[in-house]
Amino acid sequence: MSFTRVVSRLNVAPIGPDARKFGRVKVEMTECSLGSVLDISGGGVRIHTPKKHRLKNGQVIDIMISSTQGSTPVRARVVWVVKRSWRNFEIGLEFLGLTGQSRAVLNQIGRSCANNEYINSQVRADTRRAAS
């Protein structure tokens, strides 16, 4: 009997890389009320912060995610908090009950970063200026 079949029979979610339901997109120029957004997916976000926040696993919080594509308030559950080094922390959050508007803004952020739209548009503008 395979591991997946056993897990589904036990009604327990798999742990590790197979637990991810959504692909991640590395983002730039995206911030939230806790710090800088490192990557985002349909299910959550990974945040870098130089401050130690008093967050507990399972805690539900409200944050604001902002980028050049727009801003949206989001409710999320703290999944993990890790200290990487001195003044270097990462926080993993799982989105909870996204509204249609929040999902649209997050999709736009993910799409623009996946396509490097903010970089490409800047390069095109610089190229046009240089050609003039």
C-alpha cells in the first residue's frame, strides 16, 4: 500500500514538499505590515523581517500586502516563525477566507512577478528614452 493511500485513508495531510497545494512565486518590491514579502502563492506568503514578532503558530492575524500592483488586507494564520540569523527572521502565513478583491490583487502581484512585468516595463521605458 502506498504512502499516499495510507495518508488519505487516515485523513491526515502529508508533511514536507508534498504538502504544498500551490506553486510559489518569488516577488520583489512587495511589502506587508510585518516586513518584506519573499514569495507568495495561492495559499500563503513567506515574509522576511529584521524584527522578532511575538507570533505563535496557529495565531490568526490581519495584515496589509502592498506592491506596485495594489494593496489588499488579508487575514492569515501563522504557520511557522524561524530565526535565520541575527536580525533576520522569516514568517510563513496561510491565507484565510480571501475575498474576491483580495484574491484578484494577489493574483495580479503573482502574475506581474512571474512575468517580471515591472522589470520589463521599466526596461522598455529606458530603451525608448535611450533611442530618442
